[in-house]
Amino acid sequence: MVVLNKIYTKTGDAGETALGDGARVAKHSMRVAAYGTSDELNCFVGVARLTSEGAVDEALSRIQNDLFDLGADMCNPNMEKDAEAEYPPLRVVDAQVKRLEAEIDAMTNVLEPLRSFILPGGSELAAQLHVCRTVARRAERLSVELATMESVNPAAVKYLNRLSDWFFVAARIANNGGKDDVLWVPGANR
């Protein structure tokens, strides 16, 4: 369990931060950018929850917890040492990805197929979920870039990829089951 008796430590005043394994890195490192963006996403999910209810709110609550798992995973780079660690670090697992897929499939089953791209908007919740979708995509891009340089849990990257899809479909659900989606009209303002 985490105990935070003092919020500021002054250990980051020189532009470095500690990773989960204790290593110090620059605050602008790719790893910090990746898990920092998942934290930013979690904040946007919190904002979306202000207008969500029922099953969508319950799912968003699970996603917020998963995003903390993802941050814990991403801040601990030594995956090859996991098996020998006395206290193995928390990692995102494929079951979390599969849960998102099942939820996406369940939501998609009640929607009419898309015949056009949609614009972010419609209801307040849908607009907020589209913001979550784009921040999830950015977190995914940063994680994929990080994986070209350092060890990254593949399940964490898959989770971010599915999560952006989840937000897209949930935004359609929030738009009256897709009936209030705002459709893109190509070249409408030429």
C-alpha cells in the first residue's frame, strides 16, 4: 500500500524523477512522457465521469483503475527482471485487453453500422469521450515509440490501442446509440 505523508519531496527540482525500479531519469524522457500521458488520459476520464451514468460510468471506473495499473507498469522498465523480483511489478495483462474487446463488441452490437466518418461531438459525454480517444491514441503512439528504444509490456500497448476504440464506440453510445452522431460531410464548406 502506498503511504504519502508529504506530497513534495524536492527530489525532482533538477528535472529528474524516479522510476518504479528506483532509477532516476529526466522528466522529459520518453518513458515519463508515455506514462504521464496515460495519467493525463485518466484525468480526462474523470471529467467524462461527471456526465456518465450506469454501465458506461461503471466501465469508466474500471478504465481509470486500469490506467493506474498501466502507469505502474510503464514506470517500471525492467521486464526481464520481473520473474526474479521478490515483489514483481504490476503489469497490464491480456485479460484487461480482452475485457475491453468484449465491452466494445457488446456496445457495437446495439449500434447501426457507420456509413460516414463522424465528427467529435454530439452530447457532452460523447465530446468528452472523443477527447479521451485522442489522448489514448497519443499515449499509444508514445508507448510504441518507447518500445523501439526500451522494454515495454506488449499488453500495455495493446490495451491503449483497444482503449481508444472503446472510447470511440462509447461516444457513439453516448450519442443516443449513434442516432445523434455528427456526420462528416466531405467538402461541405468548399
